[in-house]
Amino acid sequence: MQHTAPGMSNDPLANKHQAWSALFSEPMSELVQRYTASVGFDQRLWRADVEGSLAHAEMLAAQGVIGAADLADIQRGMAQIVAEIEAGRFAWKLALEDVHLNIEARLTALVGDAGKRLHTGRSRNDQVATDVRLWLRGEIDKLAVLLREMQRALVELAAPHTDTVMPGYTHMQVAQPVSFAHHLLAYVEMFARDAERLADVRKRVNMLPLGAAALAGTSYPLDRERVARTLGFDGVCQNSLDAVSDRDFALEFSAFAAICMVHVSRLAEEIVLWMSQNFGFIDLADRYCTGSSIMPQKRNPDVAELARGKSGRVVGHLMGLITLMKGQPLTYNKDNQEDKEPLFDTVDTLADTLRIMAEMVAGIQVKKEAMKRAALKGYATATDLADYLVKKGLPFRDAHEAVAHAVKIALGRGVDLAELPLAELQALQPRIDADVQQVLTLHGSLGARQVLGGTAPEQVRAQIARHRARLAP
């Protein structure tokens, strides 16, 4: 019994279209067909394949390699193929192995010899490299929009909360008071760097391999720069061997995606913590939560948890692609067929995750009082008291020691530093005056940090304005 991928024909006559069939004395076995075929997943490159082929054909005609009638036939045939694929009527054939041969075989069936002339001056090696770059460039542009939307969602959630106090943590211990807005803007900075990395990756993706042919270039008088201009590439790959074998652009994109998903994962982890009863800092809309099959009281932050988990998937794809490339001699090797599924899944996973995380963040409900109570638990203003003493002339190490004694006393009594009597604080350090009370308040601590990039509300509002201007349409 033969096995056929869904939506594909396993017509044995399709073997006659194989580019190497005249050399071989027996047909490829069904097992090898299924093992080596990529059309089940690389058919998503069809639009890029058609665009690249049309640009190549137009250049061949301009160079006199094919005639105007052939070009017209190719254009007409490709238009029909596009219509068939878009309508779901295109018969993808497993025996034709990949997206390139499937489209070429159909083109030849439609327009005859003109279809056979299309492949003049190129190889599937430079063709697939071009297709993947074209496809990835389009996906990069879509991801850039999603990254902007992710940043905007965080900025708009932050905007009303420049005075909302929460504990800032180090080692997951309460450290100093920060505003919720300031905390969120840290993630905006992360995603902004991701956007910069993505824009930089695009430059190296957007170079044209077509014209390198199998590996050594071609004897036909191709105008590679013309094709690059037609397809919107910034330039052409300068070494034919490197052009067909290079997958650095895929590795670099995957590295960007892995770093971006790590940032997503860190945010997702905080959302999981903040929503838990132990924190109670935020609430999520029901549409981003699930319940329990046995515990009726549960509201689980499954979207955030899954986003955190999917970061491992994307990081794994990066490791897989690096491993794929590490042992390959020049130039093209069949190993490179294995670059597409992890690359495709990386794009899909990152795009879906950014989209749903931005929507979820936009609907977060903030519980200000819970954040404030948590900030009061950990003696978050201890550093402010030490800074106060330094400003009164005490060396910082002596101030640090005096405040440590004050915290020890407060801990023993189960009270906050601000609740210790002034006389007792003065007994520890005579430089303390009545004005210490404003230093020991949470909002006083926020307001004191007026340094650029600090958590003072004025500084945070300035950062929100900067991000809004940067992210404006």
C-alpha cells in the first residue's frame, strides 16, 4: 500500500519530470521518495518561488537568453498556477519532491517548451536559497509590526501607573520600591533591542543568491543586479559557493527569535507570579485563562505558561540549525533541506506568541493596593535611609551598618522602618532628624530617584513619552 501526504498525488508518471531521470535506470523507491521529499512543508514557499521565477524569466528575456514569446508564456502559465494554488486546486505531487519541481512541472504542462526554458542559468541550489530569503524577508516585516504592537501594549499599560508602587526585586527578595510603569518599561527596552536585532538581520537576509546556479555561477550572460532590483534585494551574494551554501541568515534570525522568546518567557513568568494568590498583583481576562477539571476555584494563566514553554521550542530550533550546519563542507548538501521546518516553526511560534501576549497584556487589571502592601513587607526603603545618612555626612559603609541595625530592630518587632520612633532611630545615629519620615515612605523613595533611567515618576513619564514618539505609526 502506498502512502501519500495529504493533498498530494503519488502519480508514478510524475517521475518523468524529475530533473535527473534520464541518467537513472530505475525509479526512486517509494520509501526514498517519502524520505527525501520536502513538498509537504516547503510548499509554503510557493509565492516566493513564483516571484523569483518571474524575475529570472524577465531577466533572461532582457538578456536575449529566451525569447519574448517564451516570457509571455511563462507569465501566463504562472498566473494560472497562482490562481490554482490560491483556490486550493493545485495538485502537489510527492514524486516531484519539492515546491520548485512541482511548479515547474505544472508550468511545462501548461505552456510547453517555454516552461522547460525557465530553469536556464539557475539551479535548485540558488533557487531555494532565494525562495527562503524572499519568504523570510516578508515574515521579518510582519514580525517587526508585531514587535511594535507588543511594545505599545506595554507602554499603554504602564502609562497610568507611574505612581503605582510595587517592590523591585533582586534574588526574588524585596529590594527597593519601583513603579509598576517603570517595571513594565524594562520589557519595552528588551523588545526594542529585539526590534533592532531584527532590522539588522533583515540586511543580511536581503541579499540575492540567484545566479550562483549550482555552485560555480553560469556561462549564460545573466544580469544578477537586475533580478535583485526586481525582487527588492539590497544586493547580490558575491561568491557563488557561499551563495548556495550559506544559511547564516537563518541562524541569525533564529538567534534573534530565541532571544526575543527569552524576553517573552521572562515577562510570562512574572505574569504567572503576579496573578498567583501569593502575589495578587494583577488579574487576567478570563479569555486568557483556563479552569481545572477537578478544582472549581482555579483560574490558570495557561497562555502565559505556554508562552514561557514555547521559548524552549524556539531555543531548541536554534540549536538544531547550528548543529545542522556545523559539519557541512562547501557547497550545497541535502542536509540543508532540514533547515526549513525549524525555521518555519520558529516564525510561526514567535508570531503567534507576540500576537497573543500583546492582546493579553493590554487587558491586564492592576491591583495597586496588593503591590503597595508587598513593597511595605521587605523594608524596601532601607537603602533610602542609608542614602539619607550619607547626605548628612556619614560615610556610606557606616550608614549601611546603622541601617542594618535599624532593620534588625524593626524585624524583631514586626514593624516597618517608618514605624520606628524617631528617638530610637536617633539613638542609632544622631544625624537622623524629623525629615527622615518622607525618606522612609514608598512614594518618597520613588520621587528621590530622579536620575535618567530611574524610577521617579517624572523620569518614567518622560520615558513613556519617548517610547510613544518612537512607536508612533
